[in-house]
Amino acid sequence: MKFFHKDFQKNKWFKLSLIEQMANIGSEISRTINWKYKSKKDAQLAFYRALELIEFTINDSKNKNRLKEICRAKEMLIDWYLGNPLYQSTDKDWQKYFLQFNLAARINT
């Protein structure tokens, strides 16, 4: 498997709070949305980076009490990216969801 965030995997990612991790995932989802109508390849790469960051977040032991939400977000993001057959979430829904983590990360730093 190709890793996009090699430095995050071992050095930086696990030092971030869950809020900061989710804000970074949100940045990749925002890139996915921004590229969606311009370049399918770039949108796909941004989405794969987001999935990789979600996996790092799931594997971070300090997040064990929040795994249900993180895993559900991953499930819903995949559903959204593949065409919304089950949850019917929108680009705007995801922007609103991740905006909260961005705001909280700014407040906490």
C-alpha cells in the first residue's frame, strides 16, 4: 500500500489531538470537494489521503473511546464519495461537519 503521509504515520499524527486530526481529515475532504468538478484524478487522490488519515486516527490508541464516531464517519464518507446510495450526505453536509473541528482546533491552539 502506498502511503501519502509518511511523516504523519509515525512521527506527527499521534501527537495531534483528535480535534486536530479531524480538522486535517476535513482539509483533505475539502480538497476532494474542490477538485470534484475540475479533476477527477486530483479529487480521488485527495479522498485517498483523507481515508489514510482516518485510518491513522482509528489506529491512534488515545481515540479508542471515539472509535464509533470515527468509523461511522469513514463509512459515511465512502458512501458519499461513491454516490450516496445509503446516507445521502452532501458536499455541504461534510463541509459543515468538518468546519466544527477546524474552528475547535483554532481555539485550542
